[in-house]
Amino acid sequence: MDCEEFKRTALIILSVLIERMGSDMLPFEYVFIQQLPLLWNSCEQDNLFKSSIIMFVKTFKSDSTVIYDFATNLILFSTDIHNDSSLFLMEDGLLLWISLISNSNQLNSHLLSLFDRLFSLLDIGSENLRLV
């Protein structure tokens, strides 16, 4: 098993743990989220690993600004139609966006900042938009 495969496997295992433990993980979410930008920046063009990170962030169900900061950046990156990676990451980014909205107690500045992106996505039309 190479290093990249190990990282993906570790994220999958952590995702399952977070889903199973639910709100018991809330005190520890900051520790996980704090490390994710380092992992994201280390994977450069590895879209499979980036997809794993996006889906990992989706497992957090809390309404936390710690999650919103990073998740908003992931959504903006994965849904940027001028970014080649969006071909691979669009669906995951949209699922994360839906998850953020579902887990939010109120409309906040992070969610509002994403709505500009919605119009560019509607302009291109895509199979992925069935999620929206």
C-alpha cells in the first residue's frame, strides 16, 4: 500500500467512525478539520484523494464555523467550472454543499457566499445539477 492509498483508507475509516459516533465526536471535530488543509495542499493533482477529503468533511454534521470555513473553500474549488478538477469533484462538492445547508440552523455568510456559484453552475447545465 503506497502513501496516498494509505491516506485515503485512513480518511474512509475516520469517516465511518465519525458517522457512527455522531455527536460524541463534536468536541474533537476541530482537531480533524485543522489538519485537513495540510492534507488538501499536499495532494496537488490527486483528485481521488481530494474527493476523499470532501466526503470526509461531509461526515461532520454539526453547525460549526470551523467546518464552514474549510467546507466553503472545498465547495468553491470543486464547483469552479474553470478548474479542470471540477470534472472529477463537482458531484462531491455539490453533496457537501447540500449537507452544509441541511445541517445549518440558520443562513450564514458562508452559505450566502456560495450562491453566486449557483448561477454559473446553472448556466453550464450538467448531469450533476440533478443534485441541486
